[in-house]
Amino acid sequence: MQIKTLSEQDKKDINRLLNLELDEVYAELAQDIGDLSPGDDLKKFVDNWLYERRTKLYDLICTKHEYCTFISKNKHVSLVNIAGAVADIIVPLCYGGIPINALSVLLIRSYLDNLCNCNQ
């Protein structure tokens, strides 16, 4: 993983997403990843979408880009920059208008530490 200079728009978008409640990030992402029906559980919908891609996410982020090693060696790096770095990595998984920054923020806030076994 690499930290790169983010555009002002990306910084603003990632900061906005980091300041949302997690349910709001799920809602923002759910709108763009598939067909929702009225009354669908947005969290479950997104979690199922992520579950279907867990092997690709693990191989790409955890293994190839060594997410846990990066996090442990770069504790001083801001969440904005970590989200930007993860966003760069997941571009190949974000087709059809999936909001990369929203997915990246959701991953770092609630998914990657567990998926990559960072706490072991």
C-alpha cells in the first residue's frame, strides 16, 4: 500500500464519509451496488455484496498489498490517507459506478481488520 497525495475533492469526500454514521455509509453504498427493493435491509444487502467478493478483497488488500503490515507500521497516518490508499487498490473491483471512496471508508471502518486478521 502506498500513501499518495489526494485531490482536494477526494479529501473532502473521504472526510465527509468518515464523519457519517456507519448506517449512512451503508446507505450511500447500497444505492449504487445493485437493485434494492423497498424495505431491504441496507446493511445486510451491502454485507452480502462484500461477502460475495471477500476472496478478491482478501487477495488484493490483505495479501498483495499487506494491509495489516501497513497499518501496524503507519499508525500516524490519517484515516483519510488510509482510505485513499485502499481506494486506489480497489479500483478494479468498482465497476458500474460503485462509489470507491464510500466502499473504501466502509472497508477500513468495519471490515478489513477482521478480514485480514490484523488483530492477531
